[in-house]
Amino acid sequence: MTDDLFRADAYLRTCEARILRIDDTGIVLDRTVFYPLGGGQAGDTGVLVLADGREVAIADTRKAKDAEGQPTAEFVHVPAPDQADLLAALKPGDTVTARLDWERRHRLMRFHTASHLLCHLVPVPVNGCSITPEYARIDFHITDPLDKETLTAGLAKLVEAAHPLTVGAITDAELDANPALVKSMSVQPPRGTGTVRTIRIGGTGEDGGTPSIDFQPCGGTHVANTAEIGAVVVTKIEKKSATTRRVVLGWAAA
């Protein structure tokens, strides 16, 4: 399996890693700071730095799949085109340095956290999402109309309030006992270890404590404080069906 270092620390930009396998899909490492496509969030890009200083450009990161097409616990670092000569020099057991395209990753982290704030402002189930460096969209299961200016103002207030974000975990049993914690209708949180990673924004969530802005299972990468999101705006609201409203986020004009 690939040790997913980003789960514990989304701010790690590089790590030393050992090549486990190279095949037609890409390069599998024993550990990585690269997030694989999943949960609506785009896969990371960057480079693998070889011992001699040469760099293999990584155009995407995906979860490996088994013979039945099901995702496994290994992550595939997909080389960019025209990397054949560099790939030919690699073999299992070699050590490389995995280095993220940090600016791109940080935009993903900011948008992903902003999407959780939207879930607070529109407290209904989500039936689809996409987090990219350029925009984020969330499809809400709702029939009532939504207003761009109202949502943009609500996001600005939550960003300005500088709410801290905490990464935690609950057991599978706790999640089963509280199914409403899962906001998404289409994507289930990662399971298999007995615990499920959670993201809490603001508050303590404890009895008698300060209520959280948002608390839900999530395997994605996030910023540590809402202030780090910066200026985001709702650029579009679309009616995708009788029961779906799509909200699109973008960066505010400078």
C-alpha cells in the first residue's frame, strides 16, 4: 500500500519515497504527499526527483485498481507525456523525492474548505461536487432558489471570522450511528481501517462547547483556518434538475 502522508499533514510538500512498481498506468510509491483523484477533488501534480537530480513530471495522481476495477490502497503517479527516457532509468527499489506543485495544491485546499463552508450555508444533502484549482462546484439536493450575492456574503463572513479547522476521526460504528454526518449522496467516506477521517471547522463539537460551523467525514486536503481561503465568490447558480441546484465558486477578481 501507499502511505498517504497528506492525510495527517496537508502542508507537506515533499517526501522521500521508494518505488514499489512501474507499469503502464504509472509509478507506485511506498509513501507520498500527492493526493489521488477522489471525493470530487482533483489529483495532485508535481515531479519525482531522481537521485541524479533529473525530474519526472507527474501530470495526475490516481488510485490503483485491482483486476475487478476496484480502487486499492496504492496510488499511481501518472507521468506526463514524453517521459519515456526518464522512466526507462527507473526500477522498483529506487528512491525518489516526491515534490508537489504546491501553488496548485494550495488552491485545491482553499476551494475544498470553501465547499465545506457552503455546506453550512446550504444545509441540505449534496449529490455531486468537483474541486479543481480554477473553480469548485457543488450540486445541492434542493428545490428552493439560491442567491449568489447572499451566498458570497455568507462565505466572506465565515472566511473573515478565521475559524480553525481540525482533522479528527470517528469509528465506523460512530458513523453508522450518525449517518446524517455524511453530507454527500454520491460519495461515501473512505473506510477499511475501522476509523473514518473527519473535518471540523470551528467550535469543539462537545456537549456544552461551541457549535461547529461544519463537521463531516472527508478524505480531502484542507487549509488550517478559514482565513487562509481568501476571497472566493459564487460565480454561477444553475438549476440542473427539479431537485438540484449547482453552485459554482471562483476566485474573486483582484
